[in-house]
Amino acid sequence: MAIRVMLVDDQELLRTGFRMVLQAQPDIDVVAEAGDGAQALEVLRSTAVDVILMDVRMPRMDGVEATRRICATEGPDVLPLAQRPGVLILTTFDLDEYAFAALKAGAGGFLLKDVPSTELLSAIRAVHSGDAVVAPSTTRRLLDRFAPLLPSERRSEPEGMERLTEREREVMMLVAQGLSNGEIAERLFLSEATVKTHVGRILTKLSLRDRVQIVVLAYESGLVRARGV
């Protein structure tokens, strides 16, 4: 079955451009469009979607609030897990505070709007498979940029940390420092497949959605400190 995509952007011209690129792919189908976050939520009530390409700065309801509602795990309008689409944020600037907030809200990652079409397509497929698509270097820059918003002192360990093995803790800290699976594998003398397995177990034990949330949790709890703090 093709990956069902919804485009959410207040600029119709941009939606048209993205739609042309995506519809040319045999495994991707643009099933819906919306001009803002509020309209996107309305569309989701009647349309099954796998991945949402979400702009952040829009009228009525921005992409951050829309992402927060789509990814919510409790409340009156919570989507069943099986029906909850992955959210891929599209932004103009790589150090956009809105993008950072959207990652905290549950987005699977973000891309710049001028991303090459091949990277956009790969990102959609990655989010659909449950992976995060924020480049490690970009994740690090985001967290360093917003270090003042993060705690200056270590808080109590996040719930579930006691269930992690020593190796899983090592992997978690390296993920939070912005290392890719390949870099972690090289650092710990493991195979990439083994690192991927450890990351999956960390996600399960800490009830997290993807590696982006691992990074945010580690910084917010003070387990890892941003540079310059």
C-alpha cells in the first residue's frame, strides 16, 4: 500500500510543488491538503493519513499546536495509536524555535523547505517506518541554540531509566550527544544493527516515539548538558 501523505501549508504554491514531486512516486499518495493546523485536524477526522508534511508558521493554528494535538496520548480528541500519523515538520530556518517546539510536541523530525527532493522522499519513508529524520548535527545545533531553555542542573532520572542496561544507557547518552547509529557503533565497537536494537529497546522502556524524543528527554532531565551551559 502506498504511503498516504497530507500536505499542511498556508501557501498553496508550495503545496502544489510538493504534491507534484510526491505524486510522481509509485509508493507515495497525496491524499489530503490543509491550509493550517486547524483544518488539518478536521481532515484527519475523515481521512486516513500515514505521514503529514507540516509547516510551522500558519494562521489560526500553527504547526506546533497541531502536532501537539495529533501526537497527544491523552485527552478527548486522542487518535488511536494505529491511526496516528507521523509528523514531518517543514521550516525555512534550520534554527527555528517553532521547529524545536514541534520536536518536543512529538514530531518525528524536520527538514528545510528547500531540501532536495531525494531527501524529502527518503524522510517521508523514514517517518512512515517509525524512524526520526533530524540529522544528528542539526539536532545538536538545535539543542545548543536553546540551551537557556533547558535545566541547568540535573533533575531526577526520567521514569523507566532504572530498566535500562548499562549498555543502553551508554547508547542513550551518545544519541543525545548527536551521534548517528554508525558513529555510536564505531565508538562502542558494535555493529550498526546492534546499536539499532539498543535504540529500539530504549524507546520501548522509556515509552518514547523516536530518537528525537530520546535527545529531548536527556537534555530536559539534565542527563546531558548542552555545550556552553
